[in-house]
Amino acid sequence: MRRSLKIYLIGVLLLLGTLVSVTLSVVALKYFTGGMDSLQSHNMLTSAREAERRGVDDRYFLQYHVTRDWAKVPAEVKQLIPAIPSEPFLLTKKFVDGPWALAPSRGAFVLMVDGNDGVRRYVSMLLKPERLEPLTKNSLFAFGTNPLLVIVGFGVAGVVLFGLVLWGLMRQITQPVQRLGNWAKSLGTDERNQITPDFQYRELNGLASIIKTGVIAVQDSTEREREFLRHASHELRTPITVVRANSAMLGKLTSDANSKQGRAQQRIERAGKTMSDLVETLLWMSREQQLQAPQPVAIGLLIQELIDELDYLRQKQKVELQIDIDDSQLLLAQTPCRIVISNLIRNAFQHTAEGTVTVTQRGNELSISNPIGVGETNDVGFGLGLKLSRKLVEQYQWQLSELVDDQWHTVELTFA
């Protein structure tokens, strides 16, 4: 099953948009946390410099505790960060996770600062919701919605928005394409002189013009073919009728049917009959939407009649015949039915050098089988007759199938 170009483009562009959104979200999260850490480090360093300037110890500056002795660091901070920082000016932080949709419930920050006076100080901060005023609490990222979720939420919203825009864009593009397809399917002989619709885009209008030109060219070619078949069939009918009439007259004048003259007359008559059937088939093929009305047909009697008419082909090849038919009556278009069955029987007789041709009919189903001779390939079982029959079968919505193996050619015809 072929892929849909629209679904393919939407999938590729949506995947690309998702990758861009994820990448930007990761970068945004990295810069967000890096910026917050940088701001926190700056504030803690400022507090340490202020304590150094004032010459005090174990004091709070801007909510930051500054002390020279690690033992004086608040116990709650040391619960989260028990070890002394390994490097000066390197921010150490630790958070206690809260509900998944919120920021951590508690957090601790420690910065070890070497002062200009040669004294090492420890700056710490403990974030706890109950210690903050409501306004301050709401302004701090640590006690609001988790920043990670905010960034991810914006990323997902961006993907959804991109998908909606993409869907609208594809809808805007595919609707004219669908209209072009529906218009192309509906093109007929009446459309050739009508103005081509506007499909909004220059490229689609150009494609519509090419399609219309191609359809008109095909229609003209088909019409020329039909006219040729009609004219050729009508022109051939007259000489064939003359040949058959004179052959019949010659047959009446010939006293001995087995004489050389009699055998020549029979060959002329058979060739004329074959040519007449072929012309009749071509004439029916050239008709467009002029289906013959169905009428009761004794299908078994018709098959027997056609076998009798074509029996000379079988006798010439010394081919055996096995017939199994019933007395069913069907509502069928008689002339096309006769043409199709005649072509199938003729092909079976003509392409059988020896063996038995089997003709089986039950109700509306007909099966004709002929053996493949030694040295023959399995593509010569049926010739032009089968191809012409298929055309008529398609016109009348019957069913014709061909079964081929190493020994037999079989055609099965089902009348609707």
C-alpha cells in the first residue's frame, strides 16, 4: 500500500518541529538553571564582602548567613549539605523534592569565599516556604511551579501550536489539490470547451492545463479509433457479404462437395464466416454506451449451434469434443453473448492440434478447456478472439477468467 504524501509531509515536519522544540527547551532549561546559579553565587559573594567590610561574623545579610566557622552554619543547611565545600567560589546546592508538579519543598545553598583579608567565610542560605512572606514566596522560583515543568509545558505548547499551524497549512494546500483530482476524474467530452477552474496556485493551474490537454488528446485518439473501427467494419461488411453470397451460389452450382472445386468453395465459405464474426465483434466494440437490451436466451442451444457452425475447425485437426450443457434460459444480450461464445470456441478449436476440447455449461457458467500440444508454449492457447471477448465482457459486466497450466488452457465465463 502506497504512502500518503500529505501524511508523510505532516509527519516529517511535525518531527522536525518536535526536535527543534525539545532542543530549545533543553537549552532554555540549561541557561535558566545556570543563570539562577550565577545570580545566587553573586548575591552570596556580595554578602560575604559586606560581612568582611563590616568585620562581623555569624550574621545574616539579605537572607544569607555568613560565618567564619563551618560549625556555625545553620543545622538545617548542614542536614542537606553535610560536607564542607571542596573549592572556594564553587556553589554547592541540594534540594528536597516535593510534589512532582512543584519545585523542591526545601533547598540549601553554600558558597565558600576566601576574603581579601585572608579569612575564609561560609555563606549559606536555606529556602523554606514558611520563612517567606507571601509576596516573596510567590516571586521565588523555588516555591512556585517547577521551572522544568514550565519549560516542558511551553515546549509541548509550542509543538501543539506548530502542529495546528502545520495542519492548517496542509489543509490550505491539499484542498485545492483534492479539487484538482476530483476535477480531473470528472473530465469528459463536455468539459473540453469549458473554462478550467481556478485552483488558487499557479503550479496547480498549470498542472490542470496539462491534464486537460492530455485528456483531450486521449479522447480525440479514442474517438478516431472508434470512427476507424466503425468505418472499417461497415466497409468490410459489403465485400464479405458479396464473398459469402457468391460462395453460397458456388456451393449450389457444385454437384460434388468432395471435389477440388467443392473443397475450395467450403474454405471460402468458412473464411467468410470467420471474417464476418470478426467484423461483427469489432463493430460491437466500437459502440459506446449502447448496450443491447437483454432477452431470454437458451444458452445450451446457443452453444450447441455455435459448435455445429465451427465444427469444421475441429474436424480438420481431428480433435475430439466433449460437451456437457443444460437447458437453462438466461436474460442476456443475445448478439454480444453469441460473439463472445463463438470467439472462445473458435480459439479453442484453432489452438488444439490433438486431444479433447471440453465444453461445460451449468446455468450462467461456461467453461471451455483445450489441451496444449507438445512443443507449444502456454501463451498461445487463445489469440485475438479472447482479447476481443474480454472487451465485450467488460462492457456487459460479465466475468471472464483464464486458467493456464502445463497441459491445459481453460476459460471460465460467468454471465451476470
